[in-house]
Amino acid sequence: MKKKTRKYIFVVGGVISGVGKGITTSSIGKILQSHGYKVTAMKIDPYVNVDAGTMNPTEHGEVFVLKDGDETDQDMGNYERFLGTSLSRDNYMTTGRVYLSVIEKERALAYKGKCVQVVPHIPYEVIDRINHAVDKAGAEIVVIEVGGTVGEYENILFLETARMLKIKNPDDVLFAIVSYLPTPNTVGEMKTKPTQHAVRALNSTGIQPDFIIARSNTALDEKRKEKLALFCNVTPESVISAPDVESIYDVPGNFEKDKLGDKILKRLKLKSRGTSEAWREWEGFVRKSHSAKDEVRIAVVGKYFDTGDYVLADSYLSIIEALKYSAISQGKKAKLVWLSATTFEGKNPPLSELIGFDGILVPGGFGSRGVEGKLNVIRYAREHKIPYFGICYGMQLAVIEYARNVLGYKDATSREIDPKSKHLIIDIMEGQKENMEKGNMGGSMRLGAYPAVLGKGSIARTAYGEDKIVERHRHRFEVNPEYVEALEEKGLVFSGKSPDGKLMEIAELPTSAHPFFLGTQFHPEFEARPLSPHPIFTAFIKAAIVRGKGK
């Protein structure tokens, strides 16, 4: 039986980072899906880190956790959301992960005494990983984003991998470079020279791009396309205009204005299988997102905002998108305001500013910085009946706040904040203490998908419409079971628990006491999709809309 031909599309970046490779990769995958093909996506990160779990979110953006527990780059979340699928650890690799695998194989004599070299053995390992991911997904086409920009030392080996793959499969490998075309204010003209240099840097690795995805503030004119074609050895039709758009979800449709899907299929010698129903649903979502005008105002109180003189909202990317999806599903536009938790610390914190919001969300995080500010915010939301949604650390702090101000345990806290406290309401899992003591922080968390059972009559049960759920986790501390009974006696409801009843997954107040006060130990944002908003986020947005109408 003849093996099906795989098709590979490599997406690389030029000129600057953050130019949109991840959204381009996601959009190409979405477009090819719309033509009837089974598509998967992969991210190659040039970092020596084995995974993204120990990276600072203000430098790298959020850590996106897959169902199997792999801690990955935030672009993996974009792939899942655009493709409407769940990916596995096979779809993500780093320099550290690849080298570690090769070294482990060498130690196990897998190379049978050969001299193991950076080339070709590292590229061979990468190719094996790509093909394994394609096989596991049952995909016909894989879109692979290579992190960084061309010309960097770090990603040379991955570009060499792509070159080697192209040599062996000339009709099955395609390259697209996403490059930035600046329009300097003092010049007033869009400049192509930086992209020309980026393409030449790519050429120096032995790769000629098939497409140039030209990122810019405004759409490219024909003169700019012709100039890039002349100096970059492509046809003008292969230069795809990618101007700034209102939403990242407009990008696939914008690409299709240049018929990118048809051009890719032609280059790969494939034929369209017609427009899928999923594409029509996507277009409907985009139209609905633009028609939503009335705002629902949500305060996001966190600590991962500041990066120098700038604000990096990417630290909470999945939460932002999940809020958008649920708001759009209700015909609203989510107006998100970033509030630093440290602002609400001290003797006279400006808590009255919170009254103007329809809802308050405290996301996940680690460490003690900003904790007292978050606790003040949570108490204010609880006492002033403002819809509150806490995620991971936001749930743990809600439980601590309740223990302090309702149970009267003034020193109630988490082992993460003060391990010497008498009342450790949040404590380390027994099975993880050994990892913590050895300093193995990357292996000390509960990661990936875990089941939970929901209590009857709860907000959570009503929102999900079922009594058993599976959600993704990323944390190392839990609600201390020694305090559960006392908390419940004072009115806090643990409406979601692990099947054995030992781990508290959801804490909430009954609607008779508060319109919406709920926290999840897991990260529901990782399961939110444009075409299927997460039910807990939607329940929160609904409560916020009600408050907005009543103000």
C-alpha cells in the first residue's frame, strides 16, 4: 500500500520579532482546513529550555499548557484556537528538547557507535519529530513555525532541517517568510529594503521562500510588490499583503483576498476539496465580532503587565481571548482594563475605582508580589457584589480571603507566601514535596488535563450542563483539606472536586449570597475556542452584563 504524501509548510520570520508568525501559521492552517484538508501545526522554539514552563511571562508571554501537560509557547494556543483542535507535546519542540533527546539516544547506544554530530543528527532528530507529529495527528499537511528571525544563530539548525527536507521532497515542502515593511514617519514611504535583506539572509541558508507575507501598517501597493518580487526572486503574486487588521481573526479572510489558499495548493500540487462548513462558521464568528458594539467592562488584576516602559498583555493571552469569545457570544464587546495588583496595596488602596467595572478577574500567577493587593480586590468584589472570577492563584486567594475575613483566621495564607504561618489554607501536594526539596521546580506541578465532579445546583454545574468535566491544570499548591469543612460551614461552596473528593477544583458562593463569585483551580481559558466559548467564562460575562445594566 502506497504511503500518503505529507506536505510541509515552514513559516519563518524576518526583520523583527513579534511580526505575526504564529497568527500566520494559524491562518494558513485554517485556510487549508477550509479547503478540506486535515492539518496540524507545530512550533519550533530556538531556546535551550526544554519547555516553556520556567520562562518569565513578561519576557516570553504566557505558558500554554496542553492536555498532556506539556508547557509550551503561547503560539500553541493560537494553533488550537484557529484549528479548533487539541495538540500534543509532539507538536512542540525546543533546542533543549532536541539536544536532550539526541544525547539520551547516544548514551543508550542508539547510534551504534557512530560519531554523533550536530549535522546531520540534530536535523534528523527534528525531521523524525515532525513526521511523528504528523502521523499522530493523521494530518495531510503540517504548518511549522520556526521561532526567531532569519539571521539569528539560534535557529540555523532548524533552517538546515527544512533545507534538507526540501532536497529530499522538492514538491512537498514550501517556505513562507513573514517580514515587516516599515513606513518611517520622517520618510513617509513604505520601505522594502529590510525585507530584501531578510530574504537574502534566508537565501544564505540554502532556502528560497515561495511566499513573502508582507506585514505592514497598511496594505501593499503594486509597486512595492513588484520591487520585492524583483529583488527577492519571487513573482509579484507570491507577495501577500498582510496589513494591520482590527482582529487577528480577520487574518485568514485577509489572506484569502490574495487567494493564498489556492496559491499554496497549486505550489504543493494539491486541489481544493471545496469550502468547508467550518469556514462558513468562522466567517460568521468574525462578522459577529465586528457587529458587537456594546461593551462589558472587565478589570483584570494581575502582576505580569510591566516590561520596562511597556505593558505586555500577552502574559494573559488565553484569558483575553476567552473573555472575547464569551462576550461576542452574548453580542457584546469585552472592554478589558489592566490593573496592577500592587496598586491596591498599602494603607489607602484606591478600591473605589473597582465600582465602575462590570466584573473583576484575577488570573493565575506565582510568588508573593502583589498578593495583598489581590486579596484587597477580592474582598471588595465579594462585599460589594461585583461579579468575580478567579483562576488558579485567583481561586486560591479567594479561599484565603474568605478564611481571613469570614472565618477570622487573620494569618490565613499559602505555603507559597509564608510557609511558617499557623493557618496554611493553601498547601503543597504531599507527592510534590520531594521535588520541591530537590529544587526540581519544573517537575513539581500538577500539569495537564484532570477530571472533576460538579455539585448539583451550583453555578459551575449550571454553566457546564453536566456533572463531570475535564480541564487543564498548571499549579503546585492546593486547598488544604484540613480547612474544607470549616470553610463550607461558613458558606463557601466547593462545587468542583476531584473524583476522590480530595482536591478542590472550584470554589463559589451561592447566588443567594453573591451574583457571581467563583474560582477555578484549573485554567479554563486553555479550552476556550472562537466557535465554542468556555461555559464558565460565558457565565461570568452574563453576570457582568446583568451588573452593567443595573448600574
